[in-house]
Amino acid sequence: MHLTMTGFWVVLATLVLGTVIGVIRLRRDGRVRDTDGDRLSEADLGQGLGERATLVQFSTAFCQPCRATRRILADVSAVVPGVRHIEIDAESRLDLVRRLDITRTPTVLVLDPAGAVVKKAAGQPRKGEVLAALAEAVPEA
């Protein structure tokens, strides 16, 4: 009887801990945050920067949220003039992944016109959050 009750409490504690971790991760996933000044050049990206801002997406081949993120960022770059979307395969650019501390895919960076990283989102961002981040980062036309 004592062993059965101990097992019950272990299972209960594991479920509670797993639920708490899941809720915390869900609330933080895709949230756009300020960053502290890394800078990416056209040479780093392999393409030109956007005239007003650049959305850089780090993806991997089998990342399901990366596909949805690609659609969101393509939509945003299509409706906001001067914004370019660049997707980078994280596996082929480990130098940038390490330098920018990319720990999961998708990760989205919002760059200002000079290539400074002003916002970062780990996980799939919401379209509204990307637009709000651009409103803060993009100079007025």
C-alpha cells in the first residue's frame, strides 16, 4: 500500500511539473522581444537588406512551425513597403546560429535598415506581433 501511494504522488508531481513547464513555454513561444545590438551585413545574409527593415527567419528542413512562419513573414513583407524576408537554413549556417545564440527554429530576427537586430522571436510569432515589432523598428516613410 505504501509503495502504491508513493508512486501515485510521483506521478502526480510529474504531471503538475510538466503542466507548469508546458504553460510557461506556450506563453513565451513566439513572443517578440528586444535584443541588444547584434548586427548582420549583406555578406552574413547572402542577400541585400530591406530598404526599411529585414525579417530574418532561421529554419530547418523538418520544422513544421517554420512553414507557417514563412507564410506569415511573406505576408508581412508583401504588405509593408521596404521590408524584405530572408530565410536561412540554420543547419548550413551554424556560424550565425552560434553567433546569434539561436537555440530553436523557427527564430525570427527583425533588423533595422542598417542591419542591427532590434527584435527577436524564438518559436512561431503571431502576425500582429511581427507588425508591432516592425512599427517600432521601421523608420517612417
